Amino acid sequence: MKRTRNAVRNVIFGGLLKGYQILVPFIMRTLLIRYLGMEYLGLNSLFTSILQILNLAELGVGSALGYSMYAPIAEGKKDEICALLSLYRRYYRLIGLGIFLAGIVLLPFLPSLVKTDSIPPDVDLYVLYLLHLGACVISYWLFAYKNSLLAAHQRSDLANKADLAVRTLQYLIQAGLLVGFRNYYWYLLAALGAQILTNLCTALVAQKNYPDYVPRGQVEEQTRQKIRGKIKDLFTSRVGVVIVNSADTLVISAFLGLTVLAVYQNYYYIVTSVIGLVGVLFTSTLAGIGNSLLTESRGKNYADFCKFTLLIAWIAGLCTCCLLCLLQPFMKLWIGEAGILPGQIVICLCVYYFIYEFNQLFNAYKDAAGIWHRDRFRTLTTAGVNLVLNLLLVKPMGLYGVILSTVVATVIVGMPWLIHNLFTTLFDGEDRQSYLGTLVFYGSVTFLNCMLTDRVCSQIPVEGIRELLERALVCLLVSNSIFLLCYGGRKDFRALLAMGKRFLPEIPHDKATSGNDRSAEETTKFADYGKAGAFYEDCSSGNRVCGIVHGSSAGPES
């Protein structure tokens, strides 16, 4: 694959879509708060977290299946791709059925997940839950397997365009229903209809661009065994991801109530929106990373890893500073004084964001390499520590204890473990100490930058929109100046500049092609690297492979 061209294209379309997905839902949240109230926003967050737990039925199937499709696409094996599609269709139908049955079993326990006095009096908790459940189940039953074709060919931009059109229609209808009828049930029915339409549009796009790939044939037993092995390894990771993503919401809802949950989710929405924007970089380059791990030397891949680390340190450092200085005045403008959280919680959220961005980088390399077997217990252990700390700290410390639990569990357990796995599998172990020192350096620079910028911003005498704009300007000028001063002399910075110059020519004139259009020169290079042994071991089976993972419709991989 032409890694640079595909990455640039996906970054552009993915970035535009992500910006849209942040701005318009933000408007919808504002309308929901204004016309229905904070409690309804809390219910939305609660049901989303419950469905993340139910999506355990996915068992990591989406990631394992995407991994399995990468090789036959690279080799042009159409019959094998069609057989895999047939297998995917069967798996997704079973997953949808499993989620539906598990959701029905959970019905009697719903009241225990919500603080009783925080439930709006005019809603039926069970009906709302079933509407959310229906949208989730349909996302698997209606042509979910088709999306794997677009993802595996690095043509997620096509799916993004279809999603953009459908979501626009959905939000217009939902906004009209909120303003005109103030009815939460109709609001959810519109989301259900949009999910159906999204799946149908994605299937049509995939059929139009890849008409030769239809579900037919049988996958060889050896291939099925490999896929089952991958699913088994991914299951424990999937459990850990779900617990980490959902535990905070469930604990806040059960112990502190829907209103507190809604206020927290307003802050968390802004943080995750920034995470999503930066995440476009990872999802758009994941296939390129997987291809590079296969075709390039270990030294070259480690050099790229260091370059990406500096890039994330700069981007995450700048965004952390902006969150610290802008969150409170922004919330005051958006929600008012009633929706403001204490300053220590904002600081904790900023720390959470900073470490999360580095974890995104580490997980991108882990997933591209397919080293799930060695990593299978990490997220589960991290999630267990997070959940125990949540339950211990929520009563004495309230909301601050819940957020602090996630930060501590990630920094003490999850992050060191993941770095260890990368440096014992993909990179030379002797480079680990040097890399850890680099991370400490980046963290220290970001900490000092945040202190200095916050001090300058606190001297701004005005309030309102002008204060927000002046604070944003200070963050941009001070942060980038400090980072340029501290990072500008590093060799990784010079390498990043050189890489940027290669990216720019790809934007204006490259034509979009599928993943099978490697030139003869690229194909020869691919084969030569294979003969030279520029591969790495998949620790789950010992096979020499290159993996590429694409998230399923169930949710993001953490």
C-alpha cells in the first residue's frame, strides 16, 4: 500500500468527520440540557456505559477479523476474502443475538444502577433502555461485516462520507423533535432509525467499490483456529477495556446520581472530543504502521516510534495546557455556574488526558503488530485495580476519587506493562530505559508549560468570550514557544520535519486507489524484506505475521 497517500487521505476525511461529530453532538447536548434537563443527559451516559458492557459479546471479534483480512488483501486472494466475509457475517449475527439476550437478562437489575431520587418522574427506564439496546443490536445484524472491507482497504473515508450524510439527517430530526415536542422517546427513535440507515448506506458503498467481494465459500479449518485463538487472546483485553470505560460512569450513577453524572460527562465530553481528534491520526496511520512493521527493519520502526512519541508529546502537551486553562471559563459560558466542577477535578482530567494520548500511541503499535497474547491480561488487571479504587474512594472523596482511581490505575499498572510488552516484542530491550527517560522529559516539560501558562492566564482581567479567546491565544503562543525551545534541537524533531515535507506533496494530486494497487517496485520490496527476515514474531502462535486491526462498530479500542 502507498502508506503516505492513504494516511493523508484518511487523516483529512477522518479529521473533517471528527470535527463534525464533535460540534453537532455538542449542539445536541446543549438542546438536551435546555429542553429536557441534566437528568436526561445522565441517562444517555448511563445507557451508553451499559451497552459497552453488553458489547463484551463481541469478544474482540472485530479486531481479530480485521487482522485476518489484511494478508489476503495484500496478496490479492479474492476467494479467501469472500470466505472470510461469510465467516464474519455469521459471527456478527451471533454477536447481535448474544447482546440482545444479555440485554434482556439485565432488565430486572436496571433500578440498582441508578440513584433512585435522580430518575426523571416522567420516563420509563425500561422502555428507554430497550430503545438503546435495539440500536446496538441492529448495528451488528444489518451488514456489519461489509464495513470490514472498507477498513481493511484503508478506505474508511468512504464510510465516513456515508456516515456524515446520515448523521446530518439524524441531528436535524432530533433537534426538531426536542424543540417542538420535548419528547425523549422520539429522540431515541430517531437515533434507532439513523443506525439502520447508516448500516445500509455503508453496505451500499462497500458493494459499489468492491463488487467482487461477496460472502461465499468456507474458511479453512486452520484459518478458523487462528481466528479463534486471536479472539480468545482479545477477550481478556476487551473485558478490561469495557470495565475501564464503563466503571466510572456506573459508579457515579449509582452513588452520586444522574445530575452529578451529567455535569461530569459535560467535562468528559470535551476531553474525549480532543482525544477523538488526535485519535484520527492513529486510526488513519494504523494500516501504514502494520505495513511498516512487516517491511521495514526493527531499527527503522523504532526510529519512527520515537518520532511519533515526540509528535504526541507536542500535540498532547498543547491540548493539556488548553484544557487546563480553557475548561472552566468555557463551562461557565456554556452551562453556567451550576455546571462547574472544582479545580482539582479539572487538573485530574488533564493528567488523564495526557497519559491517555500516549497510551493511544502504544496501543496503535500493539494492535498493528497483533501482540494480543502477551497483552491479554494487562487491561483486565488495570481495570480491576481501577474498579476497586473506585469503590474505595467514591464515598470519602466523591467524584474526585473516581477520576483519580482511573489515573492511578493507568500510570501504576497499565502504562508500564504496555511499554514492557512493546520493548520485549517489537523493539530492542536496551532502548527501554532511554525511552522512559524521554517520556519523563516530555512530561516534565508539559508540567512546567502548564504551570507557566496557567499563571499567565490567571492575570487576564476580562471575562466571557473575550477571556476565552485571550486565554486560547496565550496557550498557543506560550506552549508552542516552550516546546520549540525544548524540543527543537532533538533529532526526532528534525526527522519529523523531514517526514512532514514528504506528506505535503501527497495532498493535492494523488488519486484514491484500493489497497491492492502496489506497484511492481513495492511488491518486489515486499518480497525482498520477507526473504531478508524483516519480520517479527507473533507471541501468540510463533507465526511470522503482520497484523492490522480495525475497530468494530461496538466501540473504540483503548
